[in-house]
Amino acid sequence: MPTDVERWKSETYGNEIREHLLEFAEQGWDSIPEDEHDAWFERFKWWGLYHQRSGQESYFMMRIGTPNGVLKPDQLEVVAEVADEYARGPGENPEFGAAYCDWTTRQSIQLHWIRLEDIPEIWDKLESAGLSTQQACGDSWRNIVGCPVAGKDKHEHVDALPVAMDLHDTFKGDDDHSNLPRKWKVAVTGCREGCGQGDINDLAFEPATKEIDGEEVRGFNVRVGGGLARNEPRFARDIDVFVRPENADAVAGGMSALFREHGNRDDRYSARIKFLVDEWGADKVRRVLQEDFVDFELETAGDDLRESYSYNSGRATGGHHDHVGVHEQNDGNYYVGLNVLVGRMGVDDVYELAELADEYGSGEVRLTQRQNVIVTDVPEENLDALLDEPLLEHYSPDPHPFMRGSIACTGTEFCSLSIVETKNRQVRYARWLKENVDLPDGVEDFHIHLSGCTASCAQPQIADISLRGMKTRKDGEPVEALDIGLGGGLGENPRFVDWVGQRVPADEVPGAIANLIETFTEHREGDETFRDFVERHDEEALEAFIEPEETSYDDPYMHNTKMTWYPYAEDDDMGSSPAPATADGTPITSDD
């Protein structure tokens, strides 16, 4: 039988949700029938809105899609204005303040504490600047990701930016592709480093070369069925297809239609295309694509560049491979990548970043899948002045490895799925490790990803050290805890982590990491990377390396933050929540 979600979608979905949203916004939060909350909240996702968790009723997270992470001149300032005016709620984050922007692992933007009544004005501001929340969530095409410096990379194999933008323009808002069995994540990579991370996407276009009629043609090989969510991670599978750039939209549309027609709509857990590829195999996927969904002869796969992939590989040598730092563009100008710890930037800093991008570059800013930002098109003569700006003291182009390698999801601050607090905790972890732990000589990159649950928004399975939210008991009391995984990474031969530490109390995790790195330093062979070190040990040995320990690290979020209305509130008891609230933030009493 179709799921509840499929039934709700059959009644109202896609572009038509917008008019309903506008009606609800005009009439206010109370106009949404309480017994229809689940149905409408599921539909609202299609327009980039997630209702926040228990204790935060009437507030939403808003996601803004930025294809390939590109923010054109003046767009970042508009985002800052929206965050400043509309993303201030009843709770203030002690690390980031009352208003901020989150840069995500899919090169998008997330704002919190959004009120339903403000959405029409927000949309007007965003859309006047060419920005949109359309299909930023929901069962449809999500934000298209790729190399964040596509079109500017001095060493790219093929310019993938026009392809990514064409896919965005073609399929966003297309009714034929608006209602898929589940989310549809697409990556387009043209660089040699693989920073589109195609392996963990539903559909991946990866740089390749093929000789056709005696001519070397540059384009893309196609992989299908990657993803990290829940406990069923998959790497995308090669379906033996080479695509010229001008045919990418036809093949992408064909694959989307194949998923629409054959994906599982009876079980949402099994609705991702990775499960269809499991069932059919790559050969059948290719055959059905050819026979039913494209009207030209598909080319067989060409020679790929996977042996040179270094982005998030855990094996990067010869410098950093994350676009942080100063790099020359293909036009002689420079781009400057700035490290944003856990991807969150206070609104005043967002305003300042927009000003610096305009003053020293073209005004364009780009977002990366490691939650960082890039200022592009900086003439050489402007570099020193930009690098001397005070903002860069906090968002460094040359950060410490523990700062550089930290990624965290939203966590229990706002997310209903998360089990533990994440953002502020990972900030504290990174700072403590920086001050107390020395990495071995030559180790300049070290990735630690903290995800609040198994949904894997922080991409934990592909980090040097992966942390995943759990609960345990300590001294007889329930506390927040983390599973610990080791040795993940992408690259030529991608690898998911080995989960070897189970339910470690969160305040003992930094000590466990310190002990683990000490063991790595003592037993490292030559200049091997941490991933190499992990790969040459079996799971039993790795488990023995995990030695949780209390240290000078102090964690204020050990209690069950999922059961608070807001983890950072002075009185965080669920009964003290000011939600739901009217448009001006006034709490709505039960008598209303």
C-alpha cells in the first residue's frame, strides 16, 4: 500500500503547494488544522521549509538552494538581510548569537526560527535577487552540487558549471520531475580532484575522456545510486555510460524519470534509488535507461580521472585539497577559501563577508561541501589587503587541521531526528584538540565529522574520525554519547568508516581521540595517512585503540538535549517553551 506521504502527495504537491503556503501565511500558524500538521509539513519541504522540533512549534528551518554553491554578486547581502530580519527566534546560541547562516554539506544555506507569517516577504526578497527555496527539500531534485570553483579552476578537466546550471534551470520547477519516490541528489564534477563527491549522490557526472570518431571528447562518466543515509550507505555504481556535456540534461532527465517510474513508493525506507540499483544491478539500469528513457544511443564509459581524486579522500598529499587558502584561477585572478568552523557564521560576519567580496573581488561568493566559503575573482594586487582584514582572523584561509577538518550537522538545537547536540559541541571539540593534541609530522589534514543521528547530514562515514549521536548511562545517569568510526574517505577507492567505538560518553570523546592519535603517532609506518593506518589494522585492533577518557575538556550538553525546548536556554525545560508563537513572537496560550 502507498505510504501516508504518497497519499498526501497525491492530493497536493509540487508547485501548487506555494499557494497553500501563502494562504496559511496570511491567516497565521493557527490556520493549519492540527490533525493535518504532518501532511502539510511534509508538503512544505518542497518549498524549502522544515518544521522545527518539539518545543519549537510554529518555527521553521528555511533552506535556500544555491546551485553548485554559487552566490552571485549582491545575493549574499540579501541572505544576510533575511537572516537579520526574519531568523531571530526566542533562543540565542551562546556561540553564534541570535541570527546566523548555516552553510551546508550540499552547498546550500539554512536559516532557523523562520515564522510562517514572514514567508511571503522572505520570498519576495530572495526572489528579487534571483534566489529561491523551491525544491530545496522534498521528494524532488535537491540542490545540484559540484566543484565549488567550477569555471575558475586552473586545473579542471572540463568546465562543469554550465552543465550544473542547465540541470538546475531545466529540472527545478518541472512538473514532470516534481514528485519522485524520495529525494534526488545530483553531483556534476569537472575537476581532477573529485570535489563534487559524486560517489555519495543518487546521480553523478564525473570527468572522463572518450575517443569518438578519432577525436578525444571531454565529458562525463555516469554513476548512480550513492548515498549515506541511515545505516545503508552506498557508493554510486558505474553504469557504463559516457555523456557529452550537451547531452547531460537528457541523460539526467532520463534517470530521474526512471526513478520516478520504478522507485519504491510503498516503503519510504527503501525508496532511494540506491536500493533499486541493488535490486536491478547496473546493467539493467543502463538497459532500461536506454530502452525507455533516452532517444539516442548511449556511449559506453570513457577513461575516468578517479585515480587523481583527492577531495575528502583521507589520502591527500602534496598540499590541501579542500579549496581553503589562496589559489590562482584560470583567468589570473585568485580565489580565497575561508574556513568556517562547523559551517555557521553570525549575521554580522555574513554582512562583512559580502562587503569584502564586493570590495576585493567581483562580489561573488561560493559555498563548498565542507561548509566553507570562497571569495572569488580577487586580483593579485588585492590579495594582501584582503588577507589583512580582521574577519579572516576568525575565518582563516590557513586554519589548524582540527579546525579545518570539523563538520557538524544541525543537531538537537533544531532537528527532530537528532539525538545529541552537535554544532557547539564540535566547536568545543576542535578548540580543545587544537590546544591539547599534536598531530604527527606531515599530517596537515584531519577530518572529524559529527552527525547527530544516522541520517548522516554531516557525512560521517567518509571522515578520518566519524562521530554519530547515541545515548548511554554514566554514573547511573543518562547522558549524550557518540559512536566512533575510523578511516573513511572518498578518492580512487572510496571507503566507509569502521564503527569501532560504541556509545562513548560525549565528554570522554576528546580523550578517546587524543589517545587514538597518540597511538597513530607511535605506530605509524613512514608517512602513512591515518586512513592507511586504519586500513592495515583489523576491527579488533582498532577497537582496542579507542580508549575513552575524561580530560580537562568540559561538556555542558551532557543531559538529554533532545528533551529540551532549546538546548541553550537558561530554562530549557520543555514546559518553559514560548512556542507556538504569533507572527510577532508572542506565545500562543492553550486558551487560544
